Amino acid sequence: MKIPAKSKPTLSLQQFILKQEVKNLYRQMFRAIREVPDKTHQKELKDWVRTEFRQNSNNTDETVIKMYIQYGKRCLRQLESSVGLAK
């Protein structure tokens, strides 16, 4: 007898869009980190990004998620401008 697999809850359109925004932000952060010349700093930044995203991965409140996305975008801009200055 087969045990039915647990199905994931269906996301609303807004939840789906937010999820895609979070994924894109995560990818953008890692692309920007690749531009950091110092490998030690790269590792620290990667660890920090992973930790931040994991700590907040269980949030379901759309307002909180939007707030974190804005925070992440600000961090990304700071990282990109810092890397631009270092070149």
C-alpha cells in the first residue's frame, strides 16, 4: 500500500510573486558576492546571507516578507557599491 505524499499548500498569486522575489534576491546577492576580491570575505558574506535567509524562511506574513525583501535590497545595493569602490 502506497502512502500518499504530502502535498505542498497552494500559494496565492501574491505569495508566489513574493517567493520569486526572494529567490531572485538570493541569487543577486550571491552574484554580487562573487565580485568580492577577498575569498575570506566572500565566505563570510555567503554564510551571512544563508543564515539570514534560513532564519526568515518560515515567515508567512506578507508584510514581514516585503519588509525583509526591502532590507535585502538595501544590503545588496551597499554590497554592490562597496565592491564597485574596491575595483
